[in-house]
Amino acid sequence: SPCIVWLRRDLRLADQAAFAAVAATGPVIPVYVLDDETPRHRRMGGAARWWLHHSLASLDAALRERGSRLILRRGRCEEVLAAIAGETGASAVHALHHYEPWWRNAEKAVGKRLALHLHHGNYLAPPGTVLTGAGTPYRIFTPFWRALGELMPPLAPLPAPARIMPPAAWPASEPLADWALLPRAPDWAGGLRAAWRPGEDEARARLEAFAGKAARYEATRNLPAGDGTSLLSPHLHFGEVSPAQVWHAVAGAGGSVGTFLGELGWRDYAQNVIVQFPEYGARAARPEFADLAWRTGPAAEADLRAWRRGRTGYPIVDAGMRQLWATGWMHNRVRMIAASFLVKHLLIDWREGEQWFWDTLVDADYGSNAVNWQWVAGSGVDANMFVRIMAPLVQSEKFDAAGYIRAWVPELAGLSDSEIHDPPDHRRPRGYPARIIEHRAARERALAAHGAAKGAR
Ligand code: FAD
């Protein structure tokens, strides 16, 4: 009887342990379930839905080249998969482990109804298995990474199956277009289409292109104007490429490739955190943050809107927020600056920022997003101290963001390199906002609010 391969954020054929386990054993039914109903489900954001649409189309095409296809259904995973098993006589479901709280719920529910075989391969090491000498999970990145390093390199990637046997009859599949994953009117996805091509082929091409530059990562990764990073994050999030493939493609590059692998380690670390703290996307790990008097009300809401739209009057923040809106991605250095600005300068709850990123990032990832927001806010199990407040204008100069600002804030394009980071009032073009708040006043307000929350404990 056929086997079901249940796909989620593992939309690839190479180094995909579920396909590898069953491709040689008999007929296979690849299934993607759009599940907005499983308990604790967090509805995928708009930019991620755009990506998902194209990634599913790409995977379906790759499957068809191998004699197979992708079955699309909506509903609760366990109900949909049980129905398909009933229709086709499928006896078992193979899938890769996922760690978001809702996917763990779905795995439990599927496991109760069907023979579910879960495989590893979306992380360098299975989250939850990298443990201290005392057998407990790590909370801090650096010792986690040291311990993970002991388990490296990951196993060599598995090849894609040359052929995947179809079942005697295909179960019904919904048309992808019916899922309405793409924006209708207004079509906000033009910038996404220009910036990205979802799917396994492009993921491989990006990886190959980056492998040639990986040795220089340390020197270039913090410069938002350059292209020093891999741009693999949405491909990794959707599993179009595996971290083992990335590791083996770059590990021999020499130079500062170790710094790059450490960033890949953060991706594993984030899952290790959400396995321990499933609510990490919604709850601060440090107790004093429950008492922090975040700003609310009309003035704070207006500031939040200005931040989202890239109209804070701080060029580096505005450039980042506009890059995010246009392309679904923002450079990591600027993510840190923009996130810090929201939390500390505007004193707005980090969860507002986490939600906006969730909706607008093509790489929106429950674990990575929450871990990074809590790191920036200072509320996480491993975090930057709240009282260390980033100065956006200093950061902008230090990381040479003039070209980046010109690209994303065209109103400022005529300013010189020395003026563009912090345009003097008389040089601010009309239409570009004044600074929403002064750095010194913002800093004092943030420190006072944090001090009061700590004092309340
Ligand atoms: P590279 O520098 O080439 O790094 C390679 C890969 O390592 C990335 O593709 C990514 O998978 C992983 N990685 C790198 N840095 C981190 C990190 N700090 N944490 C976790 N993984 C990392 N990354 C996401 O994938 N999804 C998110 O939702 C997300 N939200 C973030 C929110 C904030 C506030 C901040 C400061 C960072 C966030 N990041 C997130 C991390 C990081 O900014 C992106 O992974 C990175 O910018 C992606 O670009 P790249 O692929 O060129 O990265």
C-alpha cells in the first residue's frame, strides 16, 4: 500500500529524509495540508503565504519530473491525512519533525490516528538533544553552540530520489489558486517577485553563489549596503535547502566561514529555545518585563504606524522598514537597529514588532523571530541588556549605510555621505519627517521605565 509523505516547512526533494525513507519502498503520496485550525496555530503571515504559494508550485513541478505530484488539501492535519489514508489505503505517514507548538500538537494528533514516522533533517542537530553534562537543555547560545559543534559536521546530505512511484490512483487535490495565498487587490507583491524566486532550484543557486563568498563573511555581513550575507533565510525557513546542505557547501571555504556557521547555529538555537518555552513568541522570559509600562494609546499607535511605514525620521530605521515592506526581507544589522528603536526609543511592546515582522517577512519563523526580538528587547533567556541602548545614528555611520539609505529612502538620495545618516533640520527634504523623538529623551524614558519595572519586583 502507498505511504503518505506529509510536507510542512521541508519543501524539497534532496536531503529530505521522509522521501528518502519511502521512495524505494513503493508508491508515495506527497501531501501538503493548509491547516489554519490546529490548536495554538499561528496563521502564517501575508509575505510567507506569498512564498508558500510559489514554493508549492515549484515542488509540484519537481515531483512531476519524477513521475509524481503534490496533493493539496485544507483542514486539520489529522483529519485530512486520515481521509487520504482512507481513500487510498495508505498505511503510514512519513514526515520531518517540526517544533512550533502547533506542529507538535498536529504531530500528536496525527500519531493517534495513523502510523506516523518522524525523521530528522531540518536542523543541524535534532532540537532538544543538545544537552549539558547534567542532561538539561541550554538556555544560552554560546555554550549551546560549543556543544553543538561537538556533533558536527552533520551527516552528508541525501540525494534527491530519481523517481517517486505514483499510487494506483491519485486522491483529489485542491487547485492551489483556490487557497488565495497571493495578494489580490492591492497587489503588494511586486517587490517580492523582483527580489525572490521561491523553490529548491533557486535555493541551490543561491547557496552556490554564496559558497564563493563565505570566506569573507565576517568583513561584509554587517554592511547593509553590500551583499555579504547568503539571502538563504526564506529558503531555509521553508526547507527548500537543508542546513546540512548549507554546511557541506561552505564548510571548506576557510576564512571566516566559522562566523557564518555560527549564524546557522542561531537558527538551531532558536528551535532549542521554543522546545523549552513554547510560548516564547508571546511571553517575555524575564519577569520584570511583565511590569514594564509599555506605551499604549493614540500617540503610541501613531508612532507604531510611523515605524511600520518607515517614517520615523531616522534614516537607517526608515530604510530598513521600507526594505522589509517592499521585499519581505531586511538586513540583519538593520533588523537589530529597527527592533531596538521600536522597543527602546518608542517604548512599544516588542510583541507588536514581532507581529509586524511575522506578517511581512518572507523568512518569518516562529522560533527565530521570537528569539531575536527577545534578544533585542532584553527580555530573553539569552539577551542583550535592556539598558544597553543602541544609538541608531551612530550605527548607521559605523556600518556605512549611506548607499543603503539612498536605495530605500529616495527622498534623501541627494544628501552627502556625511549628512545622510542624520540630516540637519534645514537639509531635511520636504516630505521626510522630523525625528519622531530625540535620542537622549528616548533613552532616558526607556531607562526610567525599565528601572521602575525592576524596582516593582
Ligand atoms: P546569513 O547571515 O547568510 O545567515 C545564514 C542563515 O543563518 C540565515 O539564512 C538564517 O537561517 C540563519 N540566521 C542568521 N542569523 C540568525 C539569527 N540571528 N537568528 C536565527 N537564525 C539566523 N531570521 C529568520 O530566519 N526568521 C525570522 O523571523 C527572523 N526574525 C528576526 C527578527 C529580528 C528582530 C532580528 C534582529 C533578526 C531576525 N532573524 C530572523 C535573524 C536574521 O536577521 C536573519 O536570519 C538574516 O538576516 C537572514 O539573512 P541571510 O539568510 O542573508 O543570513
